[in-house]
Amino acid sequence: MIRIDPEVLDEARAIYRLSSDEQLAHKLGVSGSTVANLRAGRTTPTIATLMCLKKATGRPLDTLVREIEAPAA
């Protein structure tokens, strides 16, 4: 499973000088709950969200995410 590295969200907030995840959500064009779910690792980021974060941070795509093992069924 692919999950966003929460530090990337913090970095984007700092770059944009935003004080909340709600403001970051608006900047990324997603809902506040989406950013909260990304931060908590409950959802997989979309390509569009990754591209926005790549543009904001200047980081390569592979450094924006981390791969975690899916829970055993």
C-alpha cells in the first residue's frame, strides 16, 4: 500500500505559510477530511494530489510516499 509521508504535508504547509490542514486542503483542491486521512495513513493519495505536493515541495515523487505492507487477510 502506498501512503503519503506526513512530513511532506508539513513541508507543504510551511512552504505555503499555512496554519492548518484545512488551508492546505484548499490549496491542494481536496477536502479537509482528505488531508486528515492522508496524514493518518487511512487513504492512498491520488496522482493529482501527489503532483500538487511535488510542485509545492520540489521533491521527487518517490520521496513523497512510503510503501507499507497491507494487513494480512
